[in-house]
Amino acid sequence: MRNRQNSPGAGRPLSLYDLPIGRSATVNSIQAEGITRRRMMDLGLLPGTRVEALRAGPAGDPKAYRIRGAVIAFRKEEAHQVLIDFKGE
């Protein structure tokens, strides 16, 4: 059985950037403000939306995600502003 303290996100909210490649999660909230928040919402990133991490750039940034059937890339700074529910699905 997996130790809860060693599981991803234990004790802190997990961000979209922390989602492992090939895994899916549900958006919990968007912490971004202003134009960045508006852009994310316009792209379909809303609480309750299912997101899948597809691939990462050579240095791990940006990362590409499948959101509502579209592939969208976010930089590390942007992805850290999206909190997710990830249960090792």
C-alpha cells in the first residue's frame, strides 16, 4: 500500500504542471488573475474540466495538455496557477 505522505500532492494542492505525462486529472480551480485567467478560461480550462498531460518540451517546459479535445501548451508559470484533483487515475 502506498504511503499517503509520499504520494504526489500529499499535504499541498497539486498544480497542472505536476500532472505526470500520460495521466489525467480534473481542474479544481484557477489561481491566475487578469488576462492570463481570461485566456485560460477562453481555452476551455474551467473547474470540472478533464485534462490530460501529453508531452513536455526538451527542458520540461512548456508542457502540452489535451483540454476538451484540443492540444494546448502552457508554460511552467501558467500551469502552476491551475490546481487539479489527481488521484493517481
